[in-house]
Amino acid sequence: MTVTNDRNLPDEALDRVFHALSDRTRRALVARLLEGPASVKELADPFPVTLPAIGKHLRVLEAAGLMHREIRGRTHICSLTPEALSDAASWLQTYRMFWEESLASLANEAERKEGD
């Protein structure tokens, strides 16, 4: 049985997104792709790791649905696919409202105790 969250996104898909974003190199790659499409070589240039290592990171991002790759001859062009980020942000938004309500309740309680 597949459990789903509020937006009917399978939990496995959400797990892949958060797993992909749990690594700082992959977060940096996503941040770079916010600027626009880039070749694998362009994406790899700033990192002190091998091209195959960057390729592994990109495959994780692809599996999570965070990016897609277009092959033009021998060049692989990567582009961000924001839908997966949107789904993760929506999931987090539910908890943001909870945190804000909890903090507001805590602040009200602290103010009440100060007034006593």
C-alpha cells in the first residue's frame, strides 16, 4: 500500500526529493540550475570532484524529478524541473503553519504569565 500526503504525492516521491536535497553538492547544483540550463561540464566546474561523481549527483536529482537532461550530440544539458520542489514546499508549508501557531501560543502564554 502506498501512503500519500495531503497533495496525493506518493511518499516515495517526497522521500526522493528530500533525499536529493539532503546533500550540499546537490543543493548547490539545484541552486545553479535556478539560473538556467547548463551542461554537465558547466555544472561540474566549480566542484573539486570528478565528472563521474557529479554524474551520480545528477542522477539522484533526476530520480527525484528535480531536473531533466536533454542530450544534444555528446553534450548533456540539464534543466531544473520545479514541480518536485513545489510539492516539497507545499508539504513543508503544512508544518510551517503548525510551527507558527505553536510559537504564537507560546508567546501568548509567556505574555500572560508576565502579566500575573
